[in-house]
Amino acid sequence: MAADTPLARSESAVDPAFRADVLRGFAMSGQRAIPARWLYDRAGSELFEEITRLPEYYPTRTETALLAATSAEIARHVAPGAVVVEFGSGASTKTPLLLRAIAPAGYIPIDISAAFLRESADALAADFPDIRIEPITGDFTRPIILPDWTAAHPRLGFFPGSTIGNLAPEAAVDLLRTMRASLGEGALLLIGFDRAKPESVLLPAYDDAQGVTARFDLNLLARINRELQGTIPLDAFRHKVVWNDFDSRVEMHLEAQRDITFRIAGQDFAMHAGETIHSENSHKYGARDSRMLLRAGGWSPLYEWSDARDFFTLVLARARARPLAP
């Protein structure tokens, strides 16, 4: 779970990619699915920030503590005057730890939710008046053209929150390659990976007792109704979480509780009781898995840090030149 990723869009207009993904997802034969990035409209982003403060949701507090403990060491590996480029910045809650440690020349947060992004950037600008902050609303799964002034500085990509786990491995490799293209050869990337652990820890993190994660998941349907003239009966669905051990991932689903019919953007759909919409994955990686993923995406792992329980790992990697031989 984490802030994931789409095309730049006007706050007053419906993103055509959202419409296309939703219609395609509901029309699929077999398992219906909608990319997790569409969970993060304004309401979804706010709900996710609430999730990060829940007692069951270990990733945020574990990664934050790990970043606080290692930020001085991380800073020793980052060239002076760097520009930090954060992919899927959300509320930028962990960012101050990194900015204080490395004192960069600039900070470029990238996120889908324009209003949420502006508020977060303004708050950071007030706390860090000596850092040039320039937010970009956009889809970081596609190459991002960074401001011209950043070319004169070393670049450090920042991708915390185990957001990489929201993507299937092939899509994660594509994203890492896109980040490499956006940042350029020789750039650094600081990325968080959530480790595999017992179901007794994993499942409550995605199905909390207060039901905040359920509201976050169900908000996707509310967004479809609001933006795509949907008539989905929200009370017909429940939030469902399963651990898929074969693929090493937690899956979030929206499960129909009864047979229903509804419309989306003028098209008719039907679902039977028990059918689900697959709304998010959260892959959990072993140490070798994360290193292999980075290498496949064009990054050479340099250093890594884990908490005492090995719940979470931060990896610092460098964009490498394409090898001339196998």
C-alpha cells in the first residue's frame, strides 16, 4: 500500500486513463482488476495517511524509524548539492528525515493528487526555506522530464513506503527502468522493500480493526460513481484481504455480497455474489529478491539497511550503464 502513480490531470476533469482502466477492469473475463494507483484520489490519499498511523500498520513506523537511524550514514553516500526526486510523494511524511540529513539543493515531489501534492510541498517549503522545492503532478510510471536546473546537480531518487510492492514483478522492473530514464545514468535511488513475514502480522496491517483500510478500498467504488457516473451499490461490497503465499503478496479485493447490476460511463455490468474486483497487491521481498529486481531494472545495489526484526529494508542503488556482454 502506498501512494502509486498516474497521468497528470486537471482536478476538474476525469482522467481518460482512469476511465479506460476501470472499464477494461470490469469487462475482464475471470478475475476483474483495477490498477491500485486509482485508489489515490484526494479522499484515498487522506485515508492512506490515516492508515499509516494505525497500530496494525507496521510499515510506516518501521521504515520511519529505520530512516531516522540510518539517514546520517545514507547522507555520507550522497554527493553534496544533490536534488531529491520523490516518486509518489503523498504527504511526504518521511521526507524531512532525508532532507535534514543530506541538505540537498532541491526537492522534486511527484504525485497524482495535485491538491494534496501542493499542500505537502507548501508545508515542506515552510520548514526548509533554503531548499528549492518544485512539485510535479504526473504519472511517474512514465518518464518524467525534470526541471532544467536539476541537470547541474547529482540526483537522488526516493521511493519509500514499499510502494514497489504494489506492482507485479514485471511491472516493477518496468517502473525501475522508467525511474532510471527519468533520473539519468549515475543517479542514486533510495528505495524501501517490505519483507515477507508471518500472516499474523501481515493480514491485520491490511484489514485493521477500525475499518480504515476497508474505507480506503471501498473509496475506489465511490470514486467510480462520482467521476464516471457509476451506479455501483456500495453497500453490496466488502473489503477482503488474502495472503497469496505462492506469489508472496497480500491481495486486497472488493467482494460482491449479492448479485448486482450497475452502470459505469454508460456501460452495463453485472457481478454475482462472491465475485471480486482485485484492487491492490503488496508484494513482500526477500533480500536476494529485491537485489535481483533492482538489477533487472537497471540499478546496482550498493548498500542496504534493515531493522532489528528484518521487517523492512532500505536499499541505496546506482543507475548503471547497460552491460556490453551477458
